[in-house]
Amino acid sequence: MLEKKMRLFEQTQVSIKNLTREIVMRPQTDTDKAYHEAAHAVADTRFGCHPVKASIKPSEGTLGSVSSLDGWDDSETARNYVISCLAGYVTEIRLDSSNEQAARLGASRDFEMASKPLEQLNMDLQSGIAIAKEWVNRSENWKAIELVAQELLIHEELVGDEIETLVVIADGEATRETLASVRLIQRLNR
């Protein structure tokens, strides 16, 4: 069993290295980054891991970021963690499949973060991408990703309450007035 896990881990590592070795055909656009980060933020929100913020502002060698999900305790949270890590990459491919090489390079850190929970789940990277793709393609998730991405393109950075409110708006359970109230409260608390 240990030998099988080691082989699977090595295969995942090789897959990650192969995916990140290719040359970028075109740089990521702000739209690519917004959708990528929105997918992470929506996944974290859906899985109850309240995102602190999402940003398309470059920082510390990254093109964007989402701060929230820390780890996993069991196979369900490991699966959710894999989806959260890989949702950005899958979303970029959904937007423009011809941009796969740039999406792979932009997601190299995400692939690394997904490697340990993939190992725990006895899955390779391609299987993880497949479950993330199925999650992203659900209409309720795609609708929320689009809404959060549109807001990221306008504001460049969103905090957790804004992200969570946007997901609820996408689900039809709140309105833009709710978002305006959240933003007003944030300004008053500064």
C-alpha cells in the first residue's frame, strides 16, 4: 500500500512538473486573473471556508490571490481543497482553451498545493482537474464565478463579506442593495 501511494505521489509530481514546464503563449489578462481568483473564492465560500480577500493585484511573485482555505482533515475536505486549488485553472481553460499553457503556468502553485490532498485521495492530477471541472461547470457555481470576476475587474480586490454576498446574489437569495449595505458597513468600520 505504501509503495502504491509513493508511486501515485511521484506520478502527481511528474505531472505537475510537466504541466508547468511549457512556455507561455500569451500573458494572462486581467480577465484571466479575475476569473481564476473568483473561482478559488467561490469554491472556498461554497465549502464554508470564508475567504479573507480575493485580489487581482500582483503581489509577492503572484498574479493574484485568494486568502482562506488552510487544509483538510478528512477525505471530504481533502476533495473540497483539491477543487478549490484547481478551480482557477479549470475556469481559465473554460474561458479560453487556447490559453492552456498560460493557465498551467499561472496555476503552478495551485497544482503544488493540490498534490498532498490528491495523494491522500489516491488521485492523480488529471483526476483532480476532472472533479474541479465538474464543479466549475455546475450552473450555480459558474454564475457565482462570473459575478465575482466582474466585481474583481471593477474593484481589483474584494474582502470576504463582499465575496460571500456576491455568491448569495448569484444564488438569487440577495440583491445588489445587500452588497451596497455590506460595502457601506465596511467603510463605516474603517
